[in-house]
Amino acid sequence: MVFEQTKRRALIVYLKNPRQAKQLRRFGIVNYVSTKMKYASIYMNEADITTKKTVIERLSFVDHVIESQWPDVDTTVGSDSQDATAFTVDDHELGNVPATEEEL
């Protein structure tokens, strides 16, 4: 038995009133609801994103919908390319140098 990972993506749904966020459960897994900023994030299969996004946008309590850009972001840190920046840390940033009276 081979495990196959399904491609998933999040939709960020901005709501007019966050009380109706429970109704979004029928479209996917509601991961987070912010009542203060009036948005909810929903995870669903990437194959269903286009059809479900259009249905969610038509709901009366939805302001607008944005697709998450996370799968498109390059998550590799550091590379062998020439435009990679070398980060250095000075001794005074680490706190190894005692503070002068002027700094206190």
C-alpha cells in the first residue's frame, strides 16, 4: 500500500460577519477564523479550488476570496547562486562586548 499525498491549498475568505464562518465547513476544513479581522482560512483539495472558489464568492456573507500563495513560494533557504547574501553577525550584536557608559 503506497501513501499518496493529495495536493491541498488554502483559501482566505474575508467575511462581512464572522458568525457565518461555520457555514464554510461544507467546502473544506476550516483551519482558522479571526473574528477581529473578519476572515477564515479553509483547506481543500487543489483540484476543487476553482469550482469551490466561485461558489464561495457568491455567498451573501462573503466579502472576497484569495487563494493562498504558499505552494508557489520557494521554501529553500540558501543556495549556491551568486546573488545569495552572506549573513554575518558582529560581536556587539551577540552581546559579548561590554556596554559603554554612553550606551547605558
